[in-house]
Amino acid sequence: MTFKEEILQGIPNKLPSKNRDLESANRAPKRKDILSISEKKLAIENALRYFPKKWHEELAPEFAAELIEYGRIYMFRFKPKHKIYARPISQYPAKTQEAAALMLMIQNNLNPDVAQHPEELITYGGNGAVFQNWSQYLLVMQYLALMTDEQTLHLYSGHPMGLFPSSKNAPRVVVTNGMMIPNYSKPNDWEKFNALGVSQYGQMTAGSFMYIGPQGIVHGTTITVMNAFRKILKPDENPNGKIFLTAGLGGMSGAQPKAGNIAGCITICAEVNKNAAIKRHQQGWVDVLIDDINILVEITKKAQKNNEIVSIAYIGNVIEVWEKFDEEDIFIHLGSDQTSLHIPWTGGYYPADLNYEEANTLIKENPELFKEKVKQSLIRHANTINKHTEKGTYFFDYGNAFLLEASRAGADIMADNNIDFKYPSYVQDILGPMCFDYGFGPFRWVCASGNDDDLDKTDEIAAKVLRKLMKKSPQEIQLQMQDNITWIENAKSNKMVVGSKARILYADAEGRIEIAKAFNKAIKNKEIGPVILGRDHHDVSGTDSPFRETSNIYDGSKFTADMAIHNVIGDSFRGATWVSIHNGGGVGWGEVINGGFGMLLDGTSKAEQKLKNMLFYDVNNGIARRSWARNDEAIFAIKREIERTPNLKVTLPNLVDETHLKNLF
């Protein structure tokens, strides 16, 4: 069958053969055996409902075997034969270009060059799934091929509930992932309901089809590392020869060594999964691979002496590096961690006294012992970090729940008040006050033509727009504007594209709108093909997360999720092509609600009107909330927006003199 025929077929009419090799070498961890016997039977029944009764006798034992072996039913037999990657938008069998754009983004998220565990439909973060099983993929792609511009596809945690009549102005797809009743939102609940086949963890951009590989976070990581060095170095110093030590190379964490190179430091990134480290090295995201701790010490000392800019992947546990560098008296300037601690018990974090294979076996065979070893390692990890910070190392939590899980394990990471952590979140110290409060966040786009020339042209357009805007920008955001101009001017030379022809660029509402308008004009003039807009959920408005995105909210509302919910609803009727809202993300199931969007630009006046309405709200919703929390930078930003936008009316806070609060209670 041709690619188009296979897409239009959906679930095959004939049962595919079982004997097919699983191509990806990097397999997802085997999930814990958490279901009772009756629940396992229910999981099989749930899986079989996708198929005709005549297949049930053969498929039931097969799915049971998958559930026993992997802890999930992935339906490997139904993985399609066609190659999965982001094709040019014109190659998709769709009745609407908007549907074709979605098909492109779905396939990009499942491309083996992009996805962390492609056989299990997991894009990044160890459990960030696009779909729960291959039948969902087949059905969704078929529905998108059949969709008209007056229908909307509704997805419940990967499951296509169906195509429903709507309108040309409605989103073409509405996505929810893991939206549990609050009392059923603990980590074990995810394990249980995902194993049953009724819910999934969409991470942030995986389940909304907007992941663009490690590039998706590299700009934010670069900004974070650059500004962390600005905090600790003297004005006449630069990061050359200074050490940034961290961990994780599997998914989004793979951006760290590239960001370190751009920032101009020595980056040492530990990764226990040899395959993940090798993949990042082959893709050019890290310069050097080392699996011997003594060689790592030797090379690091040499790099320090010569003020080098280099990124090193150490194949091993990061705790070994922290401890060895303490013994060798190697000074670490910046320290962090970006392992997947939102799933600490299922392969997101590996204990120091086990190798990768031993740990994966223990996860399956003795999950309680594995859990205990993780807790012991977190305490050991925190203890060695504390030794370095006493010497002057600046350590920050990278929003991966390291401090949260370390505190739950009993590690020494609490502040004197025993309420706060002794180390800040990077959002508290850097991205919150310097970017999010001013409205700057990770805007991104994909050139749907698949042409390199289109990506080059969009880079040029974006740089031109930013240079023009910077001339009239207030002093408060000049640094941000210049950092972003420098970024986009060097984006191509940093070779960040993996999969689709995509780019990321931090910008505020004005910048996003003006760049998008310029793209739409270029599409209209046939200078470039269609462009798909989106963003990371890790942004100004999209995410409510008390230990990361909203960790610099101090009015008591950081545990609420109103902003994210309003964001997805507000974007949906202002012109988004698709919208998504998820439970879970980089900090864990039950710890965050996050939402995103996708928007197709096709060169029409209708697209321009949509982008202006939607992008404006998508950013300013968050600035309004942050200003109400009394964040100075956000108050400045929203007042500036009110002056420029007559139709905008925002409730502003009246600041209280603290003397009025003394002796009240």
C-alpha cells in the first residue's frame, strides 16, 4: 500500500502479521505491574474494543503478553509500515490544510530521530506520549484525512472520541491528556490508568504535537545558563573555562550541552543511558563522549586551564561526578539537574549504585526496592551538592522536581524556615523575573514545506522584525531583545534542527505578532510556504506549576490552575488551529496543569486576524495574572500593554505598605 492508502485505511481490514522487528534500540522502561487480575482483564477488554470481534481470540493473549512484559498494551502489531517523519505538508492526504499541518506535527513527534522511545509512541521525558497505542495513531491520522473545515476532532488522552460538527472558526482538534479528578492524580494513579488504557501522560509538548526535538528548549536553556553566569561572574569575566555540571541527555535535557556551547562554558552532562548519550553525540548536540571518570577529570582540568568552550557527555551517574570533583577540588561554577524526576520510580532517575540495565530490571522485578534506592541516591546527591555550594557553586533547580523529590526523600535541601528550599528554581531567579513577567517566552514555528530555504527566510524575517522593534523598546527589555536577536542571527550556524524544519525564539506578544504577520505576508507573496506556529507550554501563560513556571508567584495563588485553563479556552475561540490541556509535565503528574496551541498560517487575511487576536491573549493572559500577584516586572509590562491597546482593561493591584500589617494578629 502507498502512504496515502495506509493513512486512509485507518485500522486495517485484514489483521496484520505479528512477526515484525521493533526497530528502535532505545526502548521505554518496563512499567510496574500495578493492576489487579480483574483490572488486567479490563485493560484487555479496553484494548480489544478497537478491533472486530473475529480478531479478539488471537489478540487477547497477545495483548496480555504485552501487558505482562511491558506494563502497557502498545499494540506493536499495528505499527504502520510507512516511515514516520515530517513530510512536506502537500504530501498528506487531507481535505483541509489545517488537518495536514496536524498530521505533519504528529509524525514529527514520532520520528525516531526526534522521539525518545518511538516504538512506544513516547516523545520525551520518559513518558511523554503522543498516543497510548498504535491503533490510536492509525485512527487519528484517518480522521484527520477525512476532516472538513467544519468539523473538530476531540482527543481524550490519545483516544480519538470522534469528529464532531463545528465551524470554520473552531479549532480543528481539541486535546486533553491525563485530566484526572484531583483525588486521582498521584503518580501511582498515572501508572494504573495508563495501564488500563484510559489516560496518558502527554508531558508538555509531546501530547500536543508541538515537540521539535532538543531545539525546543535550547534557547531557554541558553538564556538560563547565560544569565546564571551573569549573576555570579564579575562584569569583566566571561564563561570560558567555567564549569556547568548537570545530568540528562534523553529528551529535552539533550539541549543542555548545545546551550552550554552557545553560552561559552565547559558543560559536563552525565547520562546513565549509553544509547541516549551516543544519539546526542551523533546528532552533534554534544562534543565529547567519556565513560571513564578519571579521563573526565583529566579533560576537565585541561579545559579549565585553557579556558575552553566544550561540551562533554559522561556516560554514568552524575553523583559520581559531583563526588569525584569534590575529591579532586575541581570548582563547579554552575550546577543543576535535568533528569526526569517527575517520574522518579519508573526510570526518570537512576540510583548511583546500579548500572542502567540493573536498574531497569529492578524497576520491573522489585519496584519497592528500586524506590528505596532512588531515595538513598537523592540524599547522597543533595549531600555532595551541598559540599560544592559551600565552596561557592551556584546550584539551581531546573524545574524537573529534583528539590521536591529530594525533600520527600529526606535530603538536606530545606531552608532555615523549613518551608522553602535552600536552592532556587531557575524560574524564581532567572526566567520568571527576566522573561515571563515581561512576556518573553518560547515562541516557535515549523516550515510546513520542509524546505531549508524557507527556514532560512523565516530566520531572516524574524531577525529583521526584532531589530526594528528593539529601536523603540524601553530600557527594561533591551537585554532580552538583544539576546534574542543574537540568538536568531546565529540559529542556523548552531545546527539545531532535528526532524521538521523548525525554529524557536523567545519573544513577547508584540514580537510574536509582528513576526507572525511578516511570515503570513511572505506566504501570501509566495516567498515561503505555509508556517505552523506554536510554543513550548513552558511559557508566560500556558502553565500553572508551583515548583517551576509559577514558582515566582508569591500571593498564594501558585497552587491554582486558573491561568492555564483560561489560556486554552481563550486561545480556542480566538483562532488556534488546535489547543491542548494536560495534567502533568516536567515536574510530575498532579503537580502541574499546562496548555498549548498550534496555528497554521496560510497567507490569508483571516489568518492574520486570528494570529493577532490569539497571540495577544496567549501572552497577556499570563502577564495580567503575574501583575495581579504584584510582580514588578509584570506590572510594568501590563501597564505598557494597556497604553498601546485601547480595548484592554486589566485589574491592577494596589500595593500595600507593610507597616499596615504589623501587629494585626
